[in-house]
Amino acid sequence: MHQALDRSAAASEGPKPTIGVRHAIALCVGIVIGAGIFRAPAMVAGGSSSEAMFLAIWLVGGLLSILGALCYAELASAYPNAGGDYHFLERAYGPRLAFLYGWARLTVIQTGSLALLAYIFGDYLAALWPIGPYGSSIYAGALVVILTALNWLGVRYGTSVQFFLTCIEALGIVLVIVAGLLIAPAVPPSLPGEREGALGLVLVFVLLTYGGWSEVVYISAELKDARRRIAPVLIVSLSFVTLLYLLVNWAYLRALGLDGVAGSQAVAADVMGRAFGPAGTAAISLIVAIAALTSANATAITGARTTYALGRDFARLRWLGRWDAGRETPGRALLVQGGIALLLVIGAAFGRDAFGAVVEYTAPVFWFFLLLVGIALFVLRRREPERQAGFRTPLYPLVPALFCATSGYLLYSSVAYTGPSALVGVAVLGVGALLLIFISKPPAKEKRE
């Protein structure tokens, strides 16, 4: 009986600081560098007036992402919590809006992102080892199951695999950089003024390719010395990603030229093919699959933390708020997240464009809440000035204002340019609003760290 009580008490314990800086950086880099850097450059080149603009927009995207990271670093430094954005929104706007965000993460944002990355992984793996007309969906579903099981076993397994995968992913991009800059025959640069630029449109694609860095705040309660280290983790990670993105896009330009990048259906594959022939084209499929796998694993790690925080705060969802102290992971939240992501994979398998459908499903809801987090920094600075003694966003209020403006523009773009699947995501958010009628408001909480 005593052993049962001990197990019950251990299960009720919350997250502890067990994650080091290198694993946190690996998680941030791994979740940002997904398959976008192998797809987005063609769209960015199509809207760029010159090669200089093409490279400059990638630099601007990196700098804007770092500005956003500075805002998040202040929030995470003041309020380290496994709920991440959920916790910031709760403190700024109250538990009901926080519930909607937790619901959106569970049913739209994080599970949709996990399904999207699983499909990218499945598409490229099916190109290497085809197993029939539903091969991509089978691979995607298997990936969701495997990553859920891996992270259910414990945070040490998930973060160790993340560090290993991120190293392989970075080496794969370095290989593309070497192929484009040193091995493939160079294409003469295009003359300036031959094309018309579309700065606003290409910025959307670039910032989407940099997306995901905000997920690091979900391990702020598990990061050792989080109040001091969260800002360096974010800044170092995004600086490294920006450098890689600039180099790989330079490699694309040298090997293919601006028009060649714009007209390419698989820009990295074309560069590798020019450098190494058919073997290079096959290698890039494996590199992209590993990149998607790396981001998917990081997404599984961070997404379940919000669901755990949601269950911890609302009595009728308390079964989701169980923290497995022995494995240092929110086991039940991981299983529920994996189950919903698997359902999305199965549902998308019967659509004509699984990848595009999942993007449309997640984008508007994601950018809406990211904008609210940016505004929350202003709210909490005014309401709780005593909590802002840690890292402070430089050039306040200019930096958070730029972050909010960028998020607002991307919210507008995601609504203006997406299709019917976006309405499904909004409808699911509406279901969460209806659930608030039946989900009792959590009791008033004592002041928390």
C-alpha cells in the first residue's frame, strides 16, 4: 500500500530542471529546420527582384525571428512553466482564453504540425522505398506512433534522440551547401532589374520557414537555470539557423541562378543532382526525411507540455495533467496528442493534397494566438512589473511592437491565402469555445512562480 501511495505521489509531481543547454539548442534548431528550407526558396525566388533581394529577405527573416525570440525570452524568464504560451496567456487574459489556446494546441496547432511533418517524412521516404498508393500515409502514421512511444518512455530518450537527429540534419544541410558552393557548376548571376519583387508575399514564406522557435518556452520549467539561460538558448539557436539558411540559399543561387531556383520543384535535389548526379538526388530525399523527423520529434516533446498544463488547471481534464515523475514526461498528454495526430493523418490520407490541407488547417489559429502572446508582454509588464527582474526585451516597446505587427500580418495572410481547410481549423476552435460551457472555471490560484 505504501508503494502505491509513493507511486501516486511521484506521478503528481511536476516537471523538474533536467534538460541542459545543448539539448535545448538542439530542440530549437531541430524544430525550426524542417522541410521548409527545401521547399520555400523556390517561392521566395519567384517573388524576388534580384539575387541581392533574395538573400536579404532571408537575413531579414532571421532578424525578425530573433526579435520575436527576445520577447519570448522575457516572458519565459519571468514565468518559466511547462505550459509555455498557455501560461503567458492565462496570466495576461485569464483561464478561459488560456483554455481555448490549450484546446487549439491539442486539436489544431501542435497535432496538425505533427501530422504535417509526418506527411513530409512519409512523402520522401515513400520516394525512396515505395510501398503502394498509401505509402506516404502509412509511413506518416507509423512515425506518429513511434515518436509518441519514444517520448512516453522518458524525456531523456526524446532529447537524446533530438540531439543526435539535429546533428545529422545540420550535416545534411552542410552537404547541400558544399555541393552548391564548391562542386556544382556555377550559373551566371541574373542582371538586376529583370524581375519584379513582391516583398510582403515572400516574407510570409520566409517567416514560415523560420517558424517553430517559440516552442522552446515549453521546456522552460525543465531547462536548468531557465531564467538565465532561456535567452541565450533562443538567440544562439536562431543565429545558427540564420547562418545556415543564408549559406544554403547562396548555394542554391550559385548552382541554379535566381530563375533556376524560382522554376525548381525541388531546389535542393536539383543542386545535389548537378553536383553528384542521381546519387545526390536520392541523398536529398533522405536528408529532407531526416529534417522532417527531427522537427516532428521536437513537436511531440513540446506539444504535450501544453496539454499537461491544461489538465493540471481544469478539474474535468485532470486526467491529462498527470506528470510521470519516474520518466520526467507527461505520459497521458503524449498519448492523447499522438492519437489526435494519427486521426489527422488518417483523415488527410483521403484528401487530394494532404500537405496543403494540414497547412491550411493550422495557420490562421497559430498566428492568431502568437499575436496574443506578443500583446501579453505589454499587458504583463504593466500589471506585474515586479516579475520582470530577469531578462528584459531590449528597445522596449519597439521590439515587441514589431513582433506583433509581423504576427498580425501573417495572420492576415493565412486567412487571405488559405482554403477551406482553414475553416475546419477555426470550427474546431469554436468547438473549444462551446466546451467552456461545460468545463468549470479553475479555482483562483495562489501566486505562482
